[in-house]
Amino acid sequence: DIQGEINIPDAITAHVNWKVRLQKYIDGKSDEKLDPMVVCRDDQCTLGQWIHGPATKIFHADKAFHILRSDHAQFHYVAANVVRYMQEGDKAGAEALLKGEYARVSHHVVMMLNELNQQEGKS
């Protein structure tokens, strides 16, 4: 049972919340010490641990899962670059990345999670 491993709606919420966290970071309103070397890792968050662990066994033949895994890795890579730009003093670059590539990849992660969630309802 997938829900025993991870709550997909919660995972979606956690990922949506990253945008708020990054926006606060860009606006200088964040208390978080974000480290690009940590943010870029796709196996540290709850979703990433699930993707690299139990989900591999459940969904190994599933195209949506492989797309999710790839998009999720890209999501963390782009999020790390937003942080890196800010640390280099390039606020405009960070903003542009958040509104562009980040928004696109984040949307893909949520779409694939929704797809897997619907499949889980069928099994």
C-alpha cells in the first residue's frame, strides 16, 4: 500500500511549499540557512527518500514514475540554483529562475504525483 509509505497529497503540499520558502529567501524574509549543496540532493526530502526507496519496487515499470524521478531531481537542481544565485547576489537571476524553469519543473512533479495517486486508487 503506497499510502503506508508516503502520503502523496502531503508530498505535493511539501513541494508546493518550496516555492514559498524560496520566495521568502529571495525577499530576505527567511530565517532558513539554505545550502545549495543540500538543496540540490533529491534523496533528502520525504518524497525523495520514497522515490529512491519503496516506490522503485512498486512502480519500477511505470512510465509516470520514471518521469517523476527525473523531474524531481531537476526540481532540486533548479531550487539549488535559485539559492546559489541569491548567495552570489544575483536576485534578478534567482527571481527569473523561480518564475521560469522552477515553476515548470515543479508543475511537472505535481502532475506526475497526481497521476501516481490516481493509479493507486485503481489497484
